[in-house]
Amino acid sequence: MDGDSGGEVRGRRRIPWWGVLGLAALGLPRAVAHDLDLVGPGVNTVLVFAPVVVWVAVAVLGRLPRPVLALLAVGAVYGLLLGAAHQMLWTHSFAGQPPELGGSLAGVLPPAVESAVVRTAAFVSSVVTGVLVGAVSGAAAWLLSRLMPERTRT
């Protein structure tokens, strides 16, 4: 994660920036399929968990020196991509009925401001979700990597 093409640290590879982006992008099909209502619950479940399994496998099998940090970065980029995808598909997702503020804020703000507030909250929520998924998957990868035997050099 040092910005190079994959340097070595104590015999263990670091994940390059393009690897972070590629792993994060594995989560985009689910966002698109969900927002466009293209798949049922079974396929959606696969699209939710398969990318995370790949993230953890890459971290563990690649023997990344800092799997939590690596997958936290993947999760953060995933969150940004997720937020962007949801924003691009916003109109289709809500079919002319976008979410509105409720409670004491209902109808108080001009429509354009209310829309900006709701969209900003949705984007921030996506980023937070991505970071949390990255943190949890990183913790899982860290634990699994501790359970794997060390490789001996030949």
C-alpha cells in the first residue's frame, strides 16, 4: 500500500494501489444489481459475500504484512465506489420517489437542499459501510493469517 507496484516487506508482498482498486471494484456488481433490481435474494447474497471472501483470501494467501490496514484501504475505496454507484443510479433506484427528510425537518428545507442533504447522508453512509466491511474483513484476515503455518524458504 505504499503506492509502488508491490514491494516486499520481510518476504511478504504489499498490495499495490491497483490491487486495492481492483478488489474494491469486486463489490460494484452488487450495488448495480441491487439499485437496478436485477437479481433475487440468492444471487444478491452471493454478490454481497463473494467479494469479501476474495479480499480475505488475497490478504491471507498473499501473506500481506498488514492485512487489517490493507483491507481497510480496500473497504474505504469500496465505500467510495459504492457511494458513487448509488448516486449515479439514484433516480432509477427510487423510481421518482426519492427519500425525504422526516420528523421536524419534513418540508422545512427547499427541495434542492433537502435532496442534497439526503444524497450526502447516503454517500457518507456508503463510505462508512465500506470502511466497516474493510475493518471486519481485515480482522478476519489477520486472525486467519495467524492460524496459518509460516512458509519455510527452500
